[in-house]
Amino acid sequence: MRKSKQEAAATRQRIVKAAAAAFRKNGIAATGLDDLMADAGLTHGGFYRHFDSKDQIVAEACTAAAETLVEQLAASASGKSPQRGLKTIVENYLSAAHRDEPADGCPLAALGSEMARGDERTRAAATQALLKLVGVIAAQFGKARPEVARRRALVAAATMIGALTMSRVVTDSELSAGILQEAGKQLVKSR
């Protein structure tokens, strides 16, 4: 029995959501199509009814994960003064919870090195993810000229992504917490 277009679209979204979590948790190379389809509650055979390739699902999963992250960060800063909004974004991004749950977090920190070696669609999705993150951060620089806010936001985004990545890499829990804490202090202080 054929699915309706709405059912097919819902299934596709379920696959993208499962893939976004699986890739961020396990990495792109370590996540096979069987794994991500099983996470979506489907069989491997249905994958190619929805996607042309693994590269396509990687790009779409990165886009979906970035949109979720940006929405969450923007919502956390909404209605706050620019100073408080930036502090809230930094605290949420550089939190132990974000560090410890890569499947629910930033695709740039979880998959950056793999996406850098990805195809053009994947790198374009990563570029858009970064630009959206920068946009949310830049909005927190209040009265700064747009080009100044964007430059500051680029530095903040790079610092946040790097700090989160390094906090996941190190084996010393105190060092990990210190990386997050010190990066956060510097970002909020240098505002």
C-alpha cells in the first residue's frame, strides 16, 4: 500500500531527526544507514525511497540540527537585554549538559571535522548552520553597528564551538569543566 504524500513527508522528517541525533552522537562515518533507519523505526530498504545518498541525509540532518539549536538559543535570549541574552546563550551552549549530550546539541561541535571533509551540500549546510548561529549571537550586541556585531559574533561562535569540542576531547573532568567556564567568562567579559 502506497503512503500518502503527507505520510511520506512525516516519515522523511522522522528519518532526518533520527539521523541528526545519530550522526551527532556517533559521528557520520560510524553511523551506517541500517543504524539510522533502525533509530527511525524503519528498515534499511526504505532509505532510498526518501534520499539519493548518505551525503544527502547528512546535509539535511545538519540543517535540521542547526535549526533546532538556533531556535533554542534564540528562545533562551528572547525578551532579555542584549547583555543578558548573550550571557544566556553562552551559558546554554557552554553547559555540561550540552557537552554531555552531543546527540541533542550543536552539529558544528559534534561533526565539524567530518563535515569539513564532506561533499559540497554538507559543507553548504555547515556554512548555513554557522551563519545562523552567528546571526543569533550578533543580535545580542545591541547598539553595535551590524558589521561590528557580526565580527564579534564570529569570534564568539568560533570560541564556543572550539571550547565545547575541546571539553569533549579531554579526559580530565576538571579540565573539561574549566574549558567551558573560562571560555564563557571571556565571551561575556569581552562584550
